[in-house]
Amino acid sequence: MSEDLTKKAADMLLNGATLLGEPCPYCSGVRVMKEGYALCISCGREPGKKELPIERTPEGEKTAIQKTLEKKIEALSKELEKETDHEKQQNILKTINSVIETIEKIRGS
């Protein structure tokens, strides 16, 4: 592993990159990824940027994840109705809020 690659990988990690669990397809070395670019710290190869597919649906139509999240809110609401412990109610409400935020993020993308 060259000093330049080590320095580049360290800089990437310090700027928000993550270590990948999958080894380099060329040399089986450790890879670092940031913004879709993966750098092998052993051989230095950088496979092309991977674009994650975005599920697009017609306007007004819900995606599978939206439907799942809405079912989760329904289940949590029923659980909240039955719960008498204040702390557990607060935890359920936090979870509901988190799911609602996720739904809003999905709709906004």
C-alpha cells in the first residue's frame, strides 16, 4: 500500500467516507467510499460511480415503501391507544414522528 493511497483514503475518511464491507473486485483489498466513488487502498483502482436506482412512480401514486410506512403508522397508532405507560407512549410517539419524517423525505425526493 503506497503512502499516497493511504493519505488519500485517510483524507476521504476524515471527510465523511465509509469503509466498505465488500472487497475490491480487482485485488480483494479494503475499499473506502464517498459520494458513490469507491477507492481501493491496496491497488488504487476506482471503479465508476455507482448510481442507486430511484423508484419513480406516477404523481399521486404511492411507492411500496410509502405503503409499508403508512401501515407501520397504523400499527403504532393502535399500540399507542392500548398503552397506559407514559414512557412507552412517548417512545411510540417518537417512532411515529420518525416514520412521518421518513415519509415526507420520500415524497420530497
